[in-house]
Amino acid sequence: MKRFIFYLLLIGSTFAEPGDSVVRINSTLQNYNAAQPWEKNPPRTRKGLGVLLPEHQILTTAAMAADAIYIELKSADNTLNLPAKVVAIDYEANLALLAPDGDAGFLSDLEPAKLSEPVKPGSELSFYQLENNAESLETRGVIRSMELLSTFVPTGYFLGYVVKASMQTSDNSFTLPAFHKGQLAGILTSYNSKDQLCDVISIDIVKAFLKDNEDGSYQGFPRLGVGTTTTEDPHFRSWLKLPEDGGGLYISRVLPSGSAAKAGIEKGDVLLTVSGFQIDRRGYYTHPDYGTLFWPHLIKGASVLGQKIPIEILHQGTPKTLEVELVESPEPLLQDHGYDQAPPFLIKGGLVFQELSRGYLEAFGKDWTKRAPLNLLDVLSNPEDYEKQGRRRLVILTRVIATEATIGYDRLSSQIITSVNGQSIAGLPELAEVFKSTPSNGIHTIETDRIPYKIFLDEVLADKVDADFIQRGLPSLSRLYEVSQ
């Protein structure tokens, strides 16, 4: 069952240390229209809070800063304010670090919060809320379990607490700091009122996020770069030559240029141990303090970029121990999110080209996993089939504007582009380069994955249509990015 975000606002005027470190945050957010990427959606506001840390930095969630066009810090009594800027942000971990955009102002009069030591299941956390009249409310809850939680980007799972607490209705907010014995122990991100369960980002992940940014250059959490499948089926285990009483995860996919690929791990290998911890057949291991956890925490949370860790695999029936250096993750074929990025696009003669992303699929609505075109959903399910074709990103024809150059094609949409004028297309910049050259017969041939499979575009007519678009006020025919070599 979904955990509904329960919007709350916090202040600690009636308690000592936590209250001296809390500030309000007002954000104005504005993202791009997925269907018309040359336009932005109307701006919206979001109210939340943050916790003051040393050097006048404010810790909050990424949800408070993603796509922000203006961020304002306010004192607890709403009388003082400061413009703020983003210092570091991690969308998957749902954490952001802010700083005043100028003088520290009222922040100089506040006391920075102290960070708690790691807490365990059974520990008590305190949540504080603030009414509009500045009256504070305190709710206490007990950590029921430690789990890998996804609190913002759907694909980002990080260590968090599941806390049993009966939260009270209060003023709106997107984040709520949690304290343990007066020290910051995590950040509440959502609340399920039916089951009275809270999702809280753990202090372990908060500390790793802050440590990464100590040098002023945030890199992010590492990934191993593999896809895995459970090995619970006895026939599958027998085929893999795994003992009946053992564990292990089948590696079903290895990302090109990722940590695993560079270490020599291959599709078909079986993951047995990570950093000395045995991985069971469902992908879990036993943490000495937190109990049963899903194995990715050993990479995203317990390790850092550049670190070398031992990983034991079963390769073609033979156990093998590898030293794996955790490197920066390669850009995925299909982006998980596009926060704070202007989406690239290209218009040619009325044909609108974009790069497929999860955000584009989600634009099909609440039931996008059923409503989005099947050929595009297949990319989400089987990206390795498309990576093999040498693509860096997947270019799609998202829509067709009716023009004299697109007669007969105006009903086409969601076509995956395979080649143009005989050249394979790795991304939008490469498509733009192909369109710069006029083919010998003056007709561009665009090959796609669905009927009619070939689209023919007259270069002269297309140029005329493009000129008309600009004359009518379209701000640009393209937004591209540089391709790193």
C-alpha cells in the first residue's frame, strides 16, 4: 500500500537543542512540460523546513529543491527571511544541502544541530510540528524496522527507518526532521495514516551525503551496475550449480562501463558475497546492528566512490573473488528523472523528436505503466536489448505537427528512431548532425520500429516549415547538449 505523504511543519521553540536549529523553507518550483519540452508548466510553491548545520548550511530533502527557481529561508516565527541556493543535491537519496545566497542573517543566531550516532530498531524518535499560530507539537515513535526505502525517485532505494507513530494533522510541509535524544537522527519523508507508519531517511545516509560534500564537490552514491534475479527455484539453482543450502543472486544484466563490468563480472555470474557478507537467494544479508537488509546497502550506503571492495561470484560454476573498484555510474539509456534539467528536443519540419525517459512515460498519467505505448514500456523492462544496438539514449518521434512537410504522418507518435539516412542514431545531438547534411535526393529517410517503418521528409519543405515556426514565435527548434568524449 502506498504511503501517503503527510505534509507537516516543524519548530522546536519548546525544546532545547533541536528547536535552536530549525528553519522554515519556502520553495517556488517550475518544471518543463514533458509533451511540449520547449514550454514550462505553471510554477507551484512548496513549504517545508530544514535543519541548520555548521557553516550556515541547511539540510532538507531533495523534494524541497528539485526544479526550484527560488528558495527562501524563514525564521521559525516567520519574521525574518533569506534567499537560499542549492549547495548539493541527491535526488535518489532525497537529500539536499542549502546555504544562504548572501549574508547568513538570522542563521547566525541559531545553534547548529548535532548529528546522532546510528540508531537501531526499538529506538525512540521525536518529531516536532508547528501550527500556524507557532504552537509546537511533539510526536514520539519507535523504529519498527530498518529497510531500504524509496522516498523520491522511484528507483532510488536507501537505508531508512520504518517508524510506528500516530502523527497529528498540522500545517503543510514536505519534510520533518527526526531527533533521537536531542540530536538529528534522520528526516521523515512520508506518513501512512491508516497504518500509522512513517518513512524516515536514516542518519547513516545523511552522514554519507554530508561527508561526500565536505570538499565542496558532491559526487554521489556508488552503484555496482548490475541487475539481479533471485535463485529460489531449485531447478534454476541446480542449473547454476548452486548448493541447496546456499544463497546467491543471479546476475541478469551488467551495465556497460560500470563498476561490475570493469571488474570482469559478467551476465550469468552469481553474486555470493559483498564485502564479506553472505547474500541469500532473495538478495538479503544480515547486518550486525540492523538485522536483515537488502544487499544494495553494502554498495549505496556502506561504501563510497573510489573504494575497492571484495566481491565473491560464481563464474561458470567456479567460485571467484574479485576486487571491485566502485566507479562513477555510466549514464543510463533511459533516465530515471530529469529534475533541474531542461529536456532536450529537436523539431524538423513538424516532426518532434525527444529522448525517452521515465519522466516522459510518467506523463501518460497515473496508470502510465498500462497507458504508455507498449514499445516504449518494453525499453523500461528490457533496456539491455537496446543498449546492444550502440545507443547512448533512445530517440523517439513523440508527435507530429500537421504541416505541408508531414502530410500523411500527422497521426504518428511514440516511434523509436532506428536510423536516419542509413546512419544509426545514438542520441539527439547525433540526429541533429545527420539533419545538417542534405541527402543526395533531397529526401531524409527516417527508419522507425513501427508502421510505417519509414518516414520520408523533404528537406526543402522542412526548412520552409521550420522558418515559419520561428516567425510565428516558437522560441527555438531545438535544445541539445554536448556529448562527452
